[in-house]
Amino acid sequence: MDHRKTLATLAALTLCAGCGTARWSVVKQFRTPGEKLDTFPERVWDEYDCDSQKRPFLIVEKNELTPQRVIAGGNFGHRWVYVMCPELPTAVVEGTLATRIHFKGLPIVQQMDSHFEIKPGRWTVDAFIHLPNDAETGVYAYELEFESEPLLFKKSLTFVVTAR
């Protein structure tokens, strides 16, 4: 498929409000699980005037689930984008990154990375999550939490699982 046709399909699916699953099947072709540097630290430093910020300085600019309605046995993506200005130009902040899925108020899945590094600049982090075929229908919460000595944040989003 040529790039113009792919972009036209992506644009059409993006405009379709009821096409979350179809949109996701196209969007995930353009994403790869893992981390990607989007903006170098110097540009982020200028953009956020990091000279005047208490450092390390961190903002989570984006936190999203796609799609938000998932069929049992299906999958969805989690994307978060952060910017960080460290105390020293190439310093990282190591800590524990936890992701949890809650259902009916209880954590049912948890993943921990005790050596996750928040890096200087703007970074996009993508993950793909697959649901089991027997996932119960209902409202779930997807939680992202980072904890270290100088930085702490917690973000949560909801999604819905529907029957097959």
C-alpha cells in the first residue's frame, strides 16, 4: 500500500468516532512498544525555561489508551509522553515504574520495573496490552506510577471491556 493511501485511511479512521477498534488496528502499525526520544534535551530546556524550574523537572504531557473500548481477547495501546530537565545535562532519574490494571476496585494485574530511567528531553513510551478471552465485561482502570527519591507521579485512565 502506498503512503498516500495509508495516510488517507488513517485520517478517515481518526475522524470516525465509533471506529475505535478499527482506528487502533491502523494506529498500532505506526507504533512500536518501547521508548523513543522525540525532542533533544536542549530544546526541552528552552521550551520549559528549565533554568528557572526546580530540577529535576518533569511533566507528563500525554497519557492515553487507544482504544478505550476493548473486546475481551482484544488488545489496546498505552502511550505516555514526558519531558524531563535534569539537575545535570545528561543525568537520568532511576526509579520504580509500576503499571496496574484495576477491576472492581482491586488490582488484578501489576508489572514493576525497579530500574526504569526517566531521561532528559521529550520521550514517548508505548506499550501494547492484550486482554484474555475470558476478561469480564465492565469498567477497568489502567494506572501508571513512577516513584524515586526526587520524582513521583501517578496517572490513571479508564477503559471498558465488552463481550466478544
